[in-house]
Amino acid sequence: MGEFHFAEMRINFVRFGIGKFMWKNIKKLPLVGCLLFALPGGVLAQEEMTEAADLKEPEILILHGEVATPIIIPPGNVVPDHIEAFGFYHSGKHVDYISEVAPFSTFINLHWSNVDEKLAEAKRHGVKVWVELAPIFFDSQSGFRKREDYLEQWEVAKEKLKPYEDIIYALDPLDEPYNRSEMDLDQVKEYLDEIGLIFIQDFPKAKRAITFTENTVEKIFGYGNLFGYSEHVPLNYNLFGVDKYKGVNFQGGMTDLLRENVDNVREHTGALQDVKYYIIPRAFMTDNTTYGYLTEEQLITRAQQAYDHAVRKEDVIAIYPFAWPEVYASKGTLYGPRYVPEVEEQYRKIGKAIKLFRD
């Protein structure tokens, strides 16, 4: 057979979705066991990215010996290096949800309630966290205006987060800030910039993320000043997304418009040099007339469109479907993949493909 190179084999296993963790286990096996997983050179040379409709879940093979060893057989998915994160909105709404989604998520979305228990549970399951911090910085009782005691609140929050700094993927000050806050646009932008600097100082490795609405991207950011760019795009953040849930088509065009607005700011000011993007496919069924009805097949198509869009755009690094469980709205409940098995199956394939490549 000639000389056997473990280093080359490791590269091939990581590329095809086994990940670093399983490689450590495989390396301990007898050579005969390793050879069970050697893939033909022609397959290993394949670099064409796998489209969402063709993603496959890995199979598990149990090797019996003194100790039964589960081995993940790579399904042949090829995921681009730039896609690094996958997780659902509201996946940490209750602590029990974390174990449900951890096998096919790289992060959990945490709201600021029972946060100590949820942080510990996320770490136990080996996933990172995307932390929403609206109650720390904004007063929901006054129209999400700036809290007078936000610095004191942040010191308390920081003490809770610091022991878990290694699993913090992103810090998020307020979802849809320009739509939700009753402060004027200049005040919102100035306050967001201040919060971003706080994040940079205290958690420099965490992403600083904000989700905008379609209206914000089209009208507030789309309206330029005399120099041709919007003065209201927050400057101290490096991860942006935009939500749009109506209709069948995925909102990739809205993300492209957001990118165009950010590029205008960068061109004229030199700011926002390192901004990346996440995409937010609609993953819920509802009879809520605000959002309109979509079939399971249409939601699956949305999931596939979102993944394939991310594959083609190197600055799209995360997929963040809305939402995992049920979400109560004024005109009807939204039911996420937790209640729609066919939609969950598609997201499970997408999430596992990303997770195995990153781990």
C-alpha cells in the first residue's frame, strides 16, 4: 500500500465533516480501523460546495472492542470555510431547548432571563451563545429608551458573562433597534455606538451583532446625506443581519442592500472595515395575517435558499433562522421547526453540516 500519512488523512476527515473531535478518537484506533474510513483520492479532491438540497446527515458506526467506540462516517458534504455559525432565534428561551438543538447548532440564542443556568447548560453541551442584552441597556417600559443605570446593569451582567467568555459568540444590544426604540434616530445611533465600545473593551473576542428590519435598511440606511452615505449605520459592530418574513423568496436581496449601505459608509469614512453578515430565513408556520401563510414545502425552500445564498457570499458567516419554538404574536402564534418535523429535518441537515465542519 505504501506509506500511510496520518496528517493527510486528518485533512480529509476535517474537510468532509468528521471534525477535529472525532479525528482525535480515530487516531487512537488500530491502523485497520482507520483504513475503514479512507476515501478514494478522486472523492477527496472534490471541492465543489454541496447545495442545501443535497446535504446528507452523517451515519454512526459502532466499533466493538473492549470499549464500544462510535465513529461518525462523513456523508461527503462540502461546506465553505467562511460559514462558521448556525443557530435558531429563541433556542435558549427555555433551558430544555438547549439540549434539543445542540446536536445541530453551533450557538444558542439567550435572552437575559435565568441566564446563569442557560450559560452553564450551553457550555455543558459544547455550544456557544449569542446573548441578547436589551434589558441591560434599554428600558422596555419607556419605549426601549436608554436606561439611566445602564453602566451599573452592565457591571452585573459582565460578572455573569465573564466565566463563560470562551463560549460567547456574539453580544446583541437590542433586536431591531431603530424600529423598537422610541428615541430619535441620532440618539439610537449614538447609544449603539457607545454600547459597541463597551463590548469591545470588555469582550474583545465576541462578535458585536445587530439585526435590522427591512424598513430600517430601505429607508433609514438607504437615505444618504450630502456625501452619499447614511449617518445612522452603527459603527462599532462587526456582524449585521436583516429580517424579512413575508413571501416565499428568501431575503438575500435585502442583505445585499444592507451590504451596499455599509459599503457606502466604509468608502466615505473608512469605518466598518471588518463587517460580516448573517441571514435570517423564516422558519415558522402561522395563520398570522401580518406574515402570511407559507406551506412546509415553501419553508423548506426558504431554508435551502438561505444556505445556498450563504455558500455564494463569502462575507455571510452565519445562518440564524427565526425561530426554533413557538412565538406568540398579537395576531396568531408562530410555530417554528420544533413543531414542524419536515422543516426541522432540513435545518438539521444544514446545522449538522456546518457544525461538523467547524468542530
